[in-house]
Amino acid sequence: DGGITQSPKYLFRKEGQNVTLSCEQNLNHDAMYWYRQDPGQGLRLIYYSQIVNDFQKGDIAEGYSVSREKKESFPLTVTSAQKNPTAFYLCASSTNRGSGNTIYFGEGSWLTVV
Amino acid sequence: AQTVTQSQPEMSVQEAETVTLSCTYDTSESNYYLFWYKQPPSRQMILVIRQEAYKQQNATENRFSVNFQKAAKSFSLKISDSQLGDTAMYFCAFMTRGSGAGSYQLTFGKGTKLSVIP
């Protein structure tokens, strides 16, 4: 089935560690996105990428890093510089061709700092 | 900067009744897209309905319809014949171009928690 796969579903991190969240899509979408969701808030954009080897910062990029070496993959690294990383993270993708311009989401990853 | 406001943090509706969720937005753009997403307890974000700003006709998807008032920058969602499975957080979102060529960004409201009561 086509879709967006995020892993792991649940991840625990010790303070001072970097962790990487995986996001893979087989929808042949050009653009990929990472969002963060905190309780009582909507989604906030961390990073997005329109094409391979190119990405732009969103509203809350500090403490995060990404790469886009393949069209299908857009991993997010939460670095030790991110002071409050405990949150729900959503990966998304979209095609901007034809009647596209709609963003579809993966099932999300929970990150907890212990 | 674009902003999206959902003024109703929580709402409830009896099963089979109709409910309307409100959303207003602020933008200087003339060409954009508006969305309603549903987030059930599983936390999966599910697209409910989509509206292009240049279309005057309101979008409809089965029991879901919108009332799009471009001049007022209002985009409300009406759910008819509410079902228990409609219980979820509902997010209004606004899409505009990002800084990269051909890229788009979504800006979300803070959501409305809808409970459908049997």
C-alpha cells in the first residue's frame, strides 16, 4: 500500500543524546515536511524539503537537523541542543503537480526525554 | 505572517445532529488553500476537506461541508448527521507558498475538540 511510514512509533531519549526519527514515503511525492505537536497546540513546522539535497527551516528549526539524500526519505535528528524535545512528531508529504497541493501525514512518532 | 484562529476549544453534539466548527484566518495572499484535518485518538492526521481560495463554490465531502467567506476570511466546517466516529480534534489549516520554489507550507489553528454524544 502507498503511504508514509514513520519509525519508531515510540522513542525514549536520555538528556544530551541525539536521536533520529525516520520517515519514508512511497507516494512519489516531491515535498516532505516535519511537524511538531505539543498538548493544546496545533502543528508547528520544523523543516521542509521540496527536492533532493535541498531543505528549508520552518518556524521552530532550532535544535533539529534533517537530510534529504533520497526522494523517498526525510529523516529528522533531534539534537541535544533542543531543550524541550518531548513531543509528538509528524512527517508529511505532498505533490505540487496537477490538482495536488494537499499534504498527507504519517502516523507520527512519540519522543520522550527521560 | 499567516495566522489561523479556532475560537472553540471544545464542542459537543448529539449523535445524528449537525454541528459547525469555526475558523478564521489572516493573510495578505490572494491565492491559497484551506483545509480541515481530523485527528482521532490514534493521533493520525486525516484530511477531511479542501477548498481552493479562487473557487467560490463551497467544498462538500459526504456529510462534511464548508462555508467559505473569502472577504471575511472565514472557513467553517459543518458536520451533518454526526456519528460517534466523528469524535476527534479538528484542525483548520491554511496553505501558502514557502520560500523554496514550488514549495508549500501549512499553518494550523490550535484545534477544536469535538465530542459526539450517543
